[in-house]
Amino acid sequence: MTTTEADTATTKPVPDGIARQIVLPEGHRDEVALFAAYKWLRENNPLAQVHVEGYDPLWLVTKHADLMEVERQPDVFTSGGGEEKGSHNPILANQAGDAFTKSLTGGSLRILETVTYLDPPEHTAVKDVANDWFRPANLKRWEDTVRKLAREAIDGKLEVGVNEIDLVKDWAIYYPLHVVMTLFGVPEEDEPRMMGLTQDFFGTADPDTARADVEPLSPEAAAQQWAAAIQDFYAYFDSLVEARRAEPREDLASIIANARKEDGEFWPKTFAYGWFVAIATAGHDTTTTTLAATLEALSYHPETLAAVQQDPKLIGDLVNEGLRWASPVKHFVRRATRDYELRGRTIHEGDRLMLLYQSGNRDEDVFPEPTTFDISRRPNRQIAFGYGPHMCIGQHLAKQELRIMFEELLPRIRSIEVIGERKVMQTNFVGGLKNLPVRLELA
């Protein structure tokens, strides 16, 4: 019997509570129960098709190898709908939410013109607009700027001695936003607006970040908030596109605003907006989550903190393990364009798959003792940035930001202790810690 045949023969029916824990945004508030649900699936039904009320049927993909197999084949597992562009939502929404989106767009689920919603070759063409800017060789020239911003984030918001703060709300959220907005070219005085819109964008299911102009508790509330946030972003970025086309600068916004297609025409503004929204949101929220989660882990592992302080060369390993540990992007959804055999199961054309990166990053087959924070993992095959053509274009910038902050902050930490209740964002998409009271002592 092959491995896949053995897997199929021993699978168990998925309890409704397990499926709901993973699919529903509210299930992600309790990380203990959430990671237990992932573990149950990996052990009992690693590729399970579930039916949660209010949602289309989904395959839950929990194993690292399966995630990579799906992600490397965008022709088989589409992000945006394949030949039927806009027929698929790569970000999980309930049936009411997808229906609301279609009502706004005339029947399409492609509410945002950004790489997340695209497939090759369109995806490749749009990604190439800024791909070179995000390469490590280019990012090196921004090293001094990022380091200056890291020092400002420490000296401007933390004090020598004891700081009793909410590590996320009072500190961690500001540094990644400031870096991205600075490199992007958004004025510092506009950063609070970007922060608010980002919280609207990713906090669609969290009561603490609900917009006043969205009907609470309605089935389509998350989609309403998502659409409203996008429109507010568009209103802001329209003037930015016009300004950079009139007077280009040495910033990322100018590169995107002035990008042209093969025929020499500007890309439509909607594609510029899509780039700007992606950078303004994923470009800082994911880094904030990883920064906070890594420092929380160090608070419980003072021996690891001491080791990195003694040997700063370990910071690269710390960043990689922090990314595995936090896995700030929890899922994307793909749709099968044809029948396909995966782990001994037949995925049928039209089936939807929820790719669970958090689970993949705790896969026992790839990460021994995955519930242990261990910076000595080599190789560390974390897939926090995804895999394949849709691998995050901003991964090198995120790693640069984290590395530089740890280089500046860790030597100054005398102690860090969690002193209150941690709270997690209610979201099944992108997010993590939203509150973490700590006592942080700096030299």
C-alpha cells in the first residue's frame, strides 16, 4: 500500500467543531484550540473536504508537501478564476459576502486588481512592474534608511529602564508601517489614515475593528467592510497616482504609477491602486505580527534571547523561526481548473481548496517538535510567504525590516516579560496578536 493509499484508508470524518474552528474567523481567536484543530486534521484527515454552514464546500489543505504541490501549479489551482477571470475569490468569504461583492462588480469576485487575484501570464506581467525594486540587491540601498527608522522606533517610543506597554498596540504596529510608507513615498502625516484603513481591511470579522458604516452582524458584513476600505484606499491613492505621474520621485509609488504595458500605455489606474493597497496593507501588517510574536517567544525563552545577544549572526535564524512561528498569512483559497489527484483523493474541477499555511508550518513531517520555538532549525523550510509564483514579493523587505530591528533592539533588552492577557485578531486571513501587555526593560 502506498503512503497516499494508507492516508486515504485511515482518514476519519471531520467533526463539525474542527471544521468551524478553522473556517470561521471567530475560531482564530483561540490559538490553542486552533492549532489543536490543525494537528487533528494532519493526523486524522490531512486533506479533508468540509461543509460549514454559510460557506461553499472546501478542501482543507494542512500538510506542507500538499501546500507546495498546489502552489507550484497555478494552471491547475487558480487564484483568480483561470479562464473565467473573476469567478473565484482567493480570500475566503462566506456565500453572502461573495454575493455582495458580485453585486458591486456586476458579477465578478475580482474586487481588487492586484497580484493576489491574478493568474499567470497576467500575474507575471503585473508582478514585473515592481519585482526588481523588491530584489535584495535594490533593497540594500535602503538599509541605512531602514536602520534609521528602527532606531527612531526604539528611541522615540521606548525609554531606558522599565517600559510597561502593550507591545503590539503601543509599539510594534508603528515601525513596519513607517518603513513601508517611507519607502513607498506616503507623507508621514498620512500614516494614521493608512493605519486605520489597514485595520479596516484585515479586521473585517473582528468586532473591535468594525467600521461604523457597516451593518454589524449581517452575513455580508465582512465583504461590506472590505469593499468600503478598498474604496477609501482608492480615493486616497488616486491623487498619489496623479502626483507621481506629474512629478516622479525616487520612490516605489513613482515606479508603480508610471509603469507602462507593452503597448506603451500606462497600466490602468486600478492596477496601480491594487499595488498600493497590497503594499500599504500586507507590507506592514504581516511584519508587525511577526515582530510581536517573535518577541513574545523570546520572553518565554530567555536562553534564546541570550544566545542571540551573544552572537548576532543568529538573527537570520531568529527571523526565519519567527516567521514560521507567527505565520501571519493564514490562508489563501485556490480553485481546481481540472480533476487532480492529491494525497490519494480526487479534487474535482471547480472544487475550492483552503491552503492552511499555519498548519503547514507546524507539520511534524517537516519540523521536528513544531510547537517548540527553536532557532537552530536547519534547514527551516517555513512557508510563511507562500510558495511558487504567488510567493510574497515583499519577503526580502520584510526580512530586512525584522533583521534590522532585532539588530538594534535585542542588544538593549535586559528583560522582557508578558504581564497581561494576550489577545488575537478575529480573522482567518491575515493577522495575529493585537494586544500583548509586557514589561520591557532596556539598557
